[in-house]
Amino acid sequence: MVTLSKKISLGYNAGMEWRRFGFNPAFVYSISPRIAFNEKWFAYLEVFGFIWNDRDPQNSIDGGFAFTINDDLKIDASAGFGINKEAPDNFFSIGASFRFPTTR
């Protein structure tokens, strides 16, 4: 996460994903600007996708809202759509993120 201003930040991610035990990984990416309304609420827009060696890529866009309950728990809801024919037409998601306590 890169902080661009007091209320605006930019998240990004890149990686690889293997399906089952195959040797053909998918490259995954996401880029997500977000704006904070206050210390608890923020909204985001995300472009993300999967790129395979043996088929066309799957690219999508979504947006949503998140609420921070405490330092260890956040909930969110989003909706989006595919921006090419390989991606799902539309989708809705709700989720929760929990941070496990660790020692430093």
C-alpha cells in the first residue's frame, strides 16, 4: 500500500497461482486506489485479473466499501463485472479480514 495523501492510497499486488498440481500457473495482478472517509470507512476501486500461458486472460473491475471494526477485524462488500469475455459478467462479494495476534 502506498499512501498518496492523508485520505488517498494505492494498493497493488502481483503473484502466481497454481491450480491443482499442474505446472501451468496463472499470473495474478490487482491495482486498487482507495479513499478514506474517516478512520473507519473507506471506498475502493479495483482492477484485477488472471493471465495464463495457455488461454486468454481474465480481467475484471470492481468497487466497494469497507468498515474497520477494530485493529484486527475489517468487513467489506463489493460488486463488479468482467471487462473481457473470459471474465464473469458480474459478481457481488462480502467478506471479512481478521488479523491473528502475533508476537514481535
